[in-house]
Amino acid sequence: MRVNTFGKVMVAGVAVAAVAVWGSPASADPAPATDYRTLAGAGSDTTQDVMNGLAETIRVNGNKVIASWDARGTAQIKTKATNCQFTRPNGSGAGRQALRAAKGEDLGGTHGGPGKYLGSDVVGCVDFARSSAYSSTTPGTSGNLTYIPFGVDAVALAINSNSDLPRNNSFARVQRVYKCFDKNISGLPVQPLIPQAGSGTRQFWLQQMEITEQEISLGDLPCLTVAGVPNPQEHDGTVLQGHNDWVVPFAAGQFLAQGNNATIQTATGLVVEDRRGPALLTGMNLPGQAVQQPIASGVLNANFPLNRDVYNVVPTADLTNPLINQVFVGDNALACTQTVTVGSSQRNVVQLFGFGQRSASPDLFHQKCGATALKSNS
């Protein structure tokens, strides 16, 4: 059993760099699309909305400096004024691949050679990748990429709210379902779903369930490859509509942001699409422990068993870049401290979008915002 614990997490807003935002609602990608800002990023669906919030509110010398391209949208994106048109990376793994190719790496396979991502030359086209998962189950402190945490998430099992499936489950029960040992919960049929390939949430969930992609591809887990059962876009609860037996992992940070979309739009001008549908996040307990809910009193629950840091990944060689340093590095980084006006008070942007932030770094997988210790080559 592989389960994460939080350490200290902040859920209250920190008024450091307040910004008021006016104007018409802004959507996903940089608007206009020809607004080529200095730091271009892509990747995770989980963190696309919060990074849009930071992109909209962070200004350096009066200018927006982050261009964060959503996981979903047009088939292609163009991230810089010259060249840099390529297939939109959908998911943490895809974002990290695009970043590696942007530094000239040869990704192998059918990508097309050094500096190519899915056949397109992307050298210099991506400056950071959004990632909701680390590339391995074992943390490392060396590598070409540095994983800089900026928020804390919890991932829960979502059921259809119209279902009679239990609202609380043990970790062992959920794991048995995903390992295809059990086809029923409390006598009710259950069909497990996993998100789309390349998803950081898929990677994280499979790691927690102690399942490998190889096991899935070899057909060792037939309940995860049932004909007609999709691998949905992560954090899209509408897939559960009409399916009371389907269950799927869902990030609490995304669930909160989608439910808080009216407040977010008022505060930032951004539109967060509400894709929750009939999804209901269920509680979980570990052996000998009380059940914890992923969301408590309207905020991320710091004690939920399955939790993770979420990252902005940058080339290790670029940590000395003054702008990357100012935006991402250290607990005083703009990504950690940016606030926005909500009503008559200031809210930390990361927390407004549903995530927590750590105030301590007990280990490499549980780091304070802006830490640069965790590294990898992929």
C-alpha cells in the first residue's frame, strides 16, 4: 500500500501581492492567442485553471509574464511569435515531454528526432510544464528537470451522486476494485475508470493502487480495459451521467475550483468550466484510522489519505533565470504568494482555486511551495 500524508498545509489566504482584475471574462488559453508572454507552459489538466489564475494576476513590471495553455482546446497551439506551432500537450506527461523537446532532447519513438514533439520542432517553445505527478515512484535530487511544488491536492474516488454505492470506503476496498479482485461493493456492481493516457492523475492513482501501465497493456487487469468503457478526460464528472456503477478518481482541487467558478470569475475574470456533473467525492480511511473526506468545510482536507504535491516543472539549467526564479522559486515566489481581491479581503490565488500549500518539507514528495530539491530527467 502506497499512501501519502500531508505534513503542515496552509489553507488561509496570505496577503502578499494583491491584484484587482477587471474586464470581460477570460477563457482558458492566453487571450488573445497572439499574446506571446515570456514563460510559456502546458501540460496538466489538474492545474490548468489555477495556472490560468496565476497567469492572469501575476505581473512583472506591469506585464503579464505567464502564458499557460490548457490541456483541452484546439488541436494545436502556438506559444511564441516565431514558429512554435505544435500539437497541444494534454496531461502532465505530455507537457513534460514537450518541455524536454523544447530543450533539444530526442524523445525517441515517432516524435521525429532531437527537439521534436509529435513531429514538430519545439526548441525554445516551452519554458515550463504543469505536472500533477512526479515521473517516478522514487524521488530523486538530480536531473535535467526540477519539479517545483506550488500546491497540494487530494485525489478521491468519485461516484455518481444518484448511486447507492457507499459514500465512504477503505483504501483496501478501493484498491481491490482497481486491481479487479472485486466486481461489487456492498453487493452493488462497480466499474472502475481511469483517466486518459498521459494524465498525471492517472499516473498518481495507478501508483497509489500499485498498478503499472504494463499490467494494463498486457491485459492483466481486465476490469480496466472493458469495451465501451472510456478513459475519460481527468476531472470530468459528466462521464458518470447515467452510470450508477462507474467510479473514477477526481482531484479535490479541481472539484473545488469548478464549484467555486462564480467567485473565481468575479475575482479574476476567468471562466472555470464546471465539469463535475453528478460526481460526488467519497471519503476514505486507512487501517485503524477514521474516515476522512477530501473536502471539509469547503476547503481541501489536509488529512485525506491520498494527497500529492502539484508542480511547475522547469529545466534545472534555467533555475538561475531571473524571471523563472521570481515566478516559481522559493516560498516568496509569485506563484506561492500571489493574492487577489475577493469581496473585501485578499485570497491566495492557489488556495482560491482549491489547492492547499505546505508550510513544511518533511520529505521530497511533500515540499514547501517553491522548493527545488526534487529533480528528474523526465
